[in-house]
Amino acid sequence: MQSRAFSRPFQALACVIVAGCAYWLFSLWSSGQLSTGQGSAAGQGLYWYLAALALLVYTLFCILTSVTTLSTSSLDQSFVWSKHVELNELAYVKLIRVPGLDWLIAPRLYCRTLLGKFSVFYACDPQMIAEFERLRDELKAFRQIR
């Protein structure tokens, strides 16, 4: 099963924020408050602002393309860095949601493995969230038996 990690409204909000930051940087540069002059502090500031904007654009690209995949053996998500957890290594999972705001704030599954490694997986599709709930309930039942 595959699902987008983030909802369309969240993706639109992220686009607006990045576009606003880019517009702000352009307006600072066009008004002469940031220049590319040799050795000037303002010129060095421009490069730092451009580096920050590049990171924002990359993160936006990751938000727009991120996909969560649940298979019979693992849970994966593509994001800024790819996340992978084998289901048979799970020790604990918790589904974190903001009631009534699933359309904006993506529900997330907090996972901890038997070795203590933790990961957080996002999903906005109701079917994937239902699978997260089923996974949580089955893991809890399995751990109670032992």
C-alpha cells in the first residue's frame, strides 16, 4: 500500500511559505539591502540567504514528492532522507494525530525498534491511517502475549 505523506493543503501551505521567503529575498536584493559586492558583509549575507532558500526549496520538493509505503515486511518513506523499518523489528508504535486537523497536519506513526532506533512515518490517506491503527493494535496484542 502506498500513500502521499502530506496532504494537499499542507503542500499548498508549504509552497506559499517558500514562495513568500523567495519574494522577501528578492525584494531585499532588488532594494539594494543585499548586494554581491566583493568582501562586503551584505554580499556574504546574500549567499547565506540563497543557501537557506535552496534548503527550503529542497525540503519543499521532498514534501511534494514524499510517499509512504507499507508492505508485508517493511514500512518505508521517501523524504529528506529515506526511512525504512522492518515490521518484525518493531518494539513499539504510537499513532499521533491532531483530532479534526488530519486534513492539514499529517498523522504520524512513531516507531521504535527492538534495538532502540526510532523513526516517524507520515501519511494523509485514510486507508493508510487505518493500516497504521491495525499495525499498532496487532503489535500491542502480540507484545501482551509474550
